[in-house]
Amino acid sequence: MGMEVWGSCSTSNPLSGQPQAYDWNTSGRKRIQMFAADIANKCLWLVVRPYFTPGTSVQVHDAAYYHSGNTGVH
């Protein structure tokens, strides 16, 4: 699976915007790290694309982690 982040405020076609980040690594886990300047004032969409599926279905889980830059606040 590949993972992409697109910047678009279109709800009908999120891929009409600009690609912001991606991870097409062939390892099992994907990770995209974006900073405040990358995400400020943007509508972002997470897109998962299969390039190889080993069976009839694949489960995808996503998790977001926010770090404020202050070591006491996460």
C-alpha cells in the first residue's frame, strides 16, 4: 500500500489539489511526518493506494500524532 497526503479543499475531488507528502516504501508500515508550515491553513486528505494486495482484502489503520513543540504538551 502507498500513502499520500493531498492538499485540496474540494470534497468532490480531493486529488484535484497538490500532493503534499507520500510514503511508497515497500515495507509494511508507512509514515508521513509533516510540520506546522506543511499543514497550516490547508485542507488535507489522506489517500491510501494499493500497488499490491496479497489477498482478497487488506485492512488499513491510520493514526495521527500531534506534538506542539513544547515538551510538556502532546
